[in-house]
Amino acid sequence: MPRKNATRVKKSAPKKAKSKSAATKKPAPKKRAPKKPALKKPTPKKPAPKKPARRKPASKPAAATVRPPSTRAVAVPKPGTVPPSAGVSPYSIPYHGAPLGAHVSTAGGVINAPPRAIDIGATAIQLFTKQASQWRERMLDAADARAFRAALAQSPVAFTNAHDSYLINLASPDAALRAKSTASFAFEMRRSNALGLDAVVSHPGNFMDDRASGIARNADAIIEALERVTGPTRLLMELTAGQGTVIGSTFEEMAELLQRIPAALQPRVGVCLDTAHVFAAGYDLAHDFDGVIARFADVLGLHRLGLLHLNDSKAPLGSKKDRHELIGLGHIGEAAFRRIMTDLRFADIPKVLETPKGEDMVTNDRRMLRLLRGFAIGR
Ligand SMILES: [Zn+2]
Ligand SMILES: [Zn+2]
């Protein structure tokens, strides 16, 4: 997810509201016509969600005022009620690779994430454990964590990760901001451990003054947080697009950052490769896929790769701009994603989309996941 790009961050929240208001205005949102009644879905385990809490007005004031929750049901099927005959479920495509999914909304609480994952056909999800654009921490009560784990255990989702807050800057030269960031980051690790998430994805910070000092500060803050919070959740540092003074847009710089983590903590740390970020940073996945991956393997080591963020890029090669696009519609193009979905080196690496959601938060993701699963079998 783009951290620096505040507009994108803000966009995603109002977008929800927008889609809702759209749903209220439109008298008859298109119903998805069941297309191929013959197509049988290989019925994924359904978690029989008690109440699709997504329809709760929740704590989002905007959402609550926009529309009565029930109208949404017209556009979006309830979790687990996607008709097998619809032929649109991404689960209907045979796929035996590592967990594959998308960033899903936790509006109304983390408990809403598993049913949303099922709606889009995900076996991997990324989520925010709090409002990513605010400092305020969300306290997680034990019952919520238990309910989340239980719902997850009954879902087909096999990989989960959190993405940390956009405000966190572990590399800041401002001691107060860095302390605040480190505390917030530790909270994130704590919540993620409580939820049993596999990983937390964190963007390296902005060095602001001096690059080398920034890298050192960022590493120190990571060490502090990892020492303070123990648990099974791994930390995956995400390669960045390189805008402004952000750290971690080259494989070398990421390696430098990670080398500063003591050996005892190394098993708890890895890398998240975002295709849009590395492309914008200048790694040409479109025309030199093998070269880029070879470089990653040389400099960072494929053993460090813990997650792939699959995003096409609206911004051109080397633009240093973090702008995600739907798969196949950006400057990276379809071929690189076909490679990723069929390359044995990535067979065990979880893959998560952060592509534009569109109006209803479901249709685009479903389409993207079907597309990717199709790539995996040469479609
Ligand atoms: Zn990303
Ligand atoms: Zn991004």
C-alpha cells in the first residue's frame, strides 16, 4: 500500500462511503446474472458466518449516515452465499499454489475480514488492524481475537498479514516522532500476534536528513520493537518506490537495513516485494523479469522473500511513484504476472493484491484473482 501517497490513503475510506451512497442512489444496481449454471465450484470450506457484520454501521460515522446497511446486499452477496452456479467465484479455478488473495477491509472490526476474503475467493489476506491513517491505537479484546482466529480457521484463508500505519516513520530524525512511531509499530506487532497473523508488512521510513543515519535509525527502531514484542508474527519490510527520502527502494539499501538486525532476530524478519514499487523504483519487470529476480536473489536472497504484493503500475518505470493499477492494465503488463504465477521460485510465496477496488470492494478483486489463477494454469 502506498504510504506516502496520502491521497490514496484517504481515498480508500471515502470510496467505501461513495460506493454505499451509490448503492442508495441507484434504484436497481445490476444483479450478477448467473452465467454458467453447469459450472460446479469445488466448494471451499465455508465458515458459516453467524452474522455478516459487514452490514453493521460500525464505528465509521460516514458509513453510518450514508445509507441503510441492508441495501448493500443487492450488489454484494452475503459471505458464503455466492451461488455455485454463478461461475464467477475465483475458487472455481483449480489452483494449487501458495495462498493468493488481496487486501480486505476491516471496517466494522477484524472479524469482518474472513467473510470478505471468502466473498472475493481469497486464500491470503492483508488487513489493517486499526485505522491506518490515524495514530489512535485500537485495543483488541481477547474475545475479538478469539473470534477472528476461529473464523479464519474455518475459512480457506491460509496466510494473513497486517500492513502497518501510514504515519509510522521509524527512520525519522525527530526523536519524538520516532518514539511515537516505534510505540505504534510495537502495538501493531502486538495486535498482529494476538490475532495470529503470519506477518506484519512495514514500509521503511523517510530519512529526511541523512540517508545512512536514517537507515541506522530505522534498524534500531525495528530491533527495539522486535525485542519488546515477541511472538510468531514475522516482520516483512516492503521494498518502496523511492519517492522523496524514503528508504528501501533498492535491493542494496534493503539489504543494508536488514543486515543491521542482529542474527538472533533475523528469523523474524523478511522482505515483501511489491511489483509496482520495484518497477517504479527502476527494476524492469516488464522487459527483464529474470534479470530483476536474479538481482533480488543475489543481493537479498530469495530465502528472505516472505510475500509478494501483486500490483500493476500506473506510473512508468523509474518514476519513483507509488501508483497501483489493475493487473495487466499498467506499465508492467500481464506477462510479468504470468511469470510470477508460474515460476517455481515463487510457488511457496503468498501473493496479495493491492489493486484498485472499484465501487463495490468485491468485483475487481474477484476478477483479478480469477485472472491470476488463470495465469497459473496457462489461461
Ligand atoms: Zn504493497
Ligand atoms: Zn504501494
